[in-house]
Amino acid sequence: ETGVTQSPTHLIKTRGQQVTLRCSSQSGHNTVSWYQQALGQGPQFIFQYYREEENGRGNFPPRFSGLQFPNYSSELNVNALELDDSALYLCASSKGSPGGYEQYFGPGTRLTVT
Amino acid sequence: GQNIDQPTEMTATEGAIVQINCTYQTSGFNGLFWYQQHAGEAPTFLSYNVLDGLEEKGRFSSFLSRSKGYSYLLLKELQMKDSASYLCAVEGANQAGTALIFGKGTTLSVSS
């Protein structure tokens, strides 16, 4: 196990609702990245936080937003849920800059939107 | 744009050797990672290449050619537990921090 935790494990929401997913990074890591993984696909990068600032964003709409806290834990918020948002949401922590560090993944949150 | 290609599926038998190829075209490059993902679980780190050449780690080796935009993961002495999805990922592909851009993954099935 990596020491990265996520909550909740599973979640069922209705279209149009809002959801908050949480991630605690591994001790000593200051960077958290969020990924969305649809069934049978590779993870897709949503955004990354480094020392509480957004440090890059993938091709996701603004209704996907996030936060990183002083203890480097992080939240992913999704507003106005759509059916296509159903996926496994993974967070990964790493030591951050300058790069080349392994990203440690949490077990993920399985979100189902009905 | 970014493009990371790897075969969708591969099959092999126990004890055999298998090579999973990955080609990439990205606007930036800080290194290439391979991850293993068992069904329903999180990806786990296998290897990292930033310079050309071969990195060996027990039964697993990974090769990188930056000029060709090409990498492969070599798995030797295959075991049933190696049945999983293998993900190729480029770091810094879109200069978004140290984000990883993943391919779709190669599902490897190992039979006895």
C-alpha cells in the first residue's frame, strides 16, 4: 500500500448534483494530481496541485475544481454531475518538482451518476 | 497534440517473455513511466526512464528511445499474477507541471 488514502470508496449521485472527493497524500509529498479513469481506459489527467497552488490542468471543464490544504491533502469537486462523469477517480501524490518522481496512487473513489 | 499508443491486449503463457510497446508523440517530455494495474485496484509503479537505454529491475525491464518516441516494457518468467493492465505514461507531456499523460493501457493475460 502507498500511504495515499481516498474517501469515500464508492459514491452514487444523481445527475445535476455536486460531489466532493477527498485525498490524503503520503507523508513528505507536496504534490497531488487527480485523474479520471473510465472503464477500460487509462487514467486521464484532471489537474495537479503543488504547495496549495494549481500547477497544471487537463482538458476538463470548469465544473471540475479542486483545493489543496496546508497539510497537502486535497479535494476534488464536481458540480452539475453528468452521466459521463461516472468513473474511478484516482489521486496520486509525489514529491513534485522538478519531476521524475514516482506518483503514488490511492485506491480511488468509484463514482456512479444515475 | 498528445498521442500515446500501446496495444490493447496481449496474451502469453507462464514462464514466457513478453514485450509491451509504447509509442508517444507529445509536446513535452520529462520522462516515461510504466505502471501496473490489477482489475479494480490503483496503478502501481514499475519503472521510470528519462535517458535512452535499458533499465532493469528484477523480472521487469524498460527501454526508452527518445529520438524515436518509443519505449517497451519487458516482462520475463511470466507468472499468473502478472495478468493485469500495463500503463505507459509520459510526464510533462503537456507541460502541465509533472502530470502524467497515460496511454489506454495494455491488458496482459497470462495462462498456464
